[in-house]
Amino acid sequence: MYIWYKLLTYLFYPFAPIYLYFRVLKKKEDPLRYKEKLSRINIPRAEGFVVWLHFASVGEAMSTFPLIENLLNNKKINRILLTSITLSSSKVLKKKFGKNLKIIHQFLPLDIPTVVNKFLNHWKPNLSIFIDSEIWPNLILKINERKIPLLLINARITKKSFKRWKLLKNFAKKIFQKFDLCVVSNKESEHFLKFLGATNIKNYGNLKFAGTVENLNNFLNPLFLNKIENRKIWCAASTHSNEEILCGKVHLKIKKEHHSVLTIIIPRHIDRTKKICAELLNLNLKVVFYSQFDQVDNNTDIIIVDSYGGSSKFYNISKYVFVGKSLIQSLVNDGGQNPIEAARYGCKIFHGPHVSNFAEIYEYLHELNITKEINNIDELGLSLVEGFKGEKNKNGEIATKIQKYGQNILNNLVMELKKYI
């Protein structure tokens, strides 16, 4: 199977520049930096020990911030190379670490042997760390050929991806046995990885618990805060198509009881914000983008967050959060977004029945009594109406417990990494 995969990537190589150029036209690639995906690199490696961390998108990138900050304090490490795939993740990383000279960000090269070789020949990482479920066969095998330690951190294999890998068991074994260490995020992934051929597996918990309120930039513009200081606020976060309309209808239900309600929608993909706005306007709601918050007034119904990386700022001013990708029936086998960040801020979390991607996390948070499953917009509206009636301060005790739990996960992970540095 690998021979066919490798052959297909070679055949794709002549067309790769054209493919990337069309993605630039669609604004899915950086018009200046897209060539990094072909390993056209303009930044020198520098001397010393280089740790390389790779993640696909925004969520995975943000989950590693506490780990990266810990690595920055390690004097044995001279440079930290961060790679990602999406344009949005590059913006978040630039905002967080752009001024740190010890950190370099590059886009991950396409998984083509020639391109991968150029990347590894240039950077010569001393330690390579993949986050979550990033599996690139050519890259993994080339890393192994160079005898570079390869770790899979916060590993997450969903049922859907496991079923695909299971059909290619021999191919999977060839890939997964190349990891020197797999630190999984849940018991299900531990079971799946053992079946797929991984050997050295540790389970300390989900790294996303490790982020803390203190190390997040959680301040909103004071002028904006003044505009909404007397509003009853709830957030709908990581929403997917159709869920925003449902949230608009929930807003109308709440407004009958609490006229000052303000709904903040944080869509999973901000390229949908204009479409979301149009849909909500059809419900006769007054909608404002956060980037234009100067237009917010007492009659504003919905604020749509149209930038990445700032969810924590809104959790900080909200006591209630609905986490999306959980009410969509078509995603019953691939549902759920991670609720940890909202939980760290002591928010009460509502979610639909489809949370299979993060079932273990939701079970843990349910034990702490900070999540509630709702099956439709009527239940969500009623829960929020009742919540606003008996509104209490946020549960700081739960937030503290989550932070301690997360710190323990981070400490154990750092202990494992030190064996390779």
C-alpha cells in the first residue's frame, strides 16, 4: 500500500505548484509564504538543538501553548520550529510568538518525498513532535530513516479514522510503529493505537486541560465592555452550518423573558461569517461583527466574532456557553468540539447529543456538574432563561480544579520529553 501512496505523491509533484497557486486565489494559502509547502525556505536553521512541533490547525496549535512556553525555558533548546497547515493557525502563532526570536514558524511541506527531504535536510531537527492526529507517511518514514526521535503528543484517533486505518492494517503498522512515544489524550485512542501497531504508549490525559486563564490574553476592548456591561451574555462557540440559525431562534426565545440578552456567536470557520450574518438578518435580528464593535448598542441582538484565537476573551465575560458541532444529526458519528477552554473560565456548558469526538472529556466535565446535554433549541432556550433568572457567580472552584488537573498532565508530558532532549 505504501508503494502506491508514495507513487501517487511523486505523480502529484509536478502539479503541486499549480495546486497551491489555486489555493492562493481562493485565499486558502498565504500569497507570499505558500512556497514553504514546497520546501522553498529562506530562514537559516541556526546552530544548536532544534525541537520541531507540528500541528494542523488553530485548536491543536493553541493546545500546545503551555508546552511551548515550557520548552522556551529549557536552556538545552536553541530553537523551536513550529509547523502548521492552515492559514488561520499561522496567524494565531504569529500573534502569540511572532516577537520571540527562539521560535520560527513554517508551513508544513507537502507529503512528497523530494519536498520532505529538502525540509529535513534544511532544518535537521533533533526532536520531532506531532500533535493530535497528524499522520503523514512519507514524512514519518523519512524522519525515521534519519533516526530523529519522533513523538505523537496528545494523540487522538477517532472511531471514524480508526475504521479507515483498520482497513489498511499492515500499512498502519508500518507507520505507527515508527513513533518512539505516543502520549494519548484518551483511553479510546490508547486502545486504537495499540491495535494499529504503536508500542510505547502513555496516557496522562488531554493536553488541552493544561492551558490556564492566567497565560491567556483575555482582555476585550474597554469601549466594547462599556457598551455591554448591563447585558445578559451567552456564547455559542465552535458552531457549524445551521447551528447559528438555531442559536438565533434561541435568542428570540430568551428575549421574551430577558430583553437585555446578548448572544455572541464564535463560528468554527470565520470564512462563513457573512453567510451567517445574512441568515440571522432573515430572523429580523440586529447583527454586528466584533471587528465593528463601535456599531454595538443596546438594541444589538447578535455579535459574530470574525477573527480567530480570541474565544477566551468572550468566555471571560460569559457564564453560559453552547459548544457547537453537537446538534447536527448528519455528524452523529463525528460530532463535538472541545469544551475545555470554556470550562477553564468556569462557564456552564451546554451541548447537543452528538459529542463522540470528545466523549471522555464531556464525561469528566459532567462529573463536575458543569455540562448539560440539550436535545433541541427549546431545551437550550429554557435552560438559558432559567440560568439568567437565578444567575450566580462563576464556579471558580471548578476552574481551579481543572487548572490543577491540566498542570499535572503538562508536568508528566514535560517529564517524558526531557528523555529526548
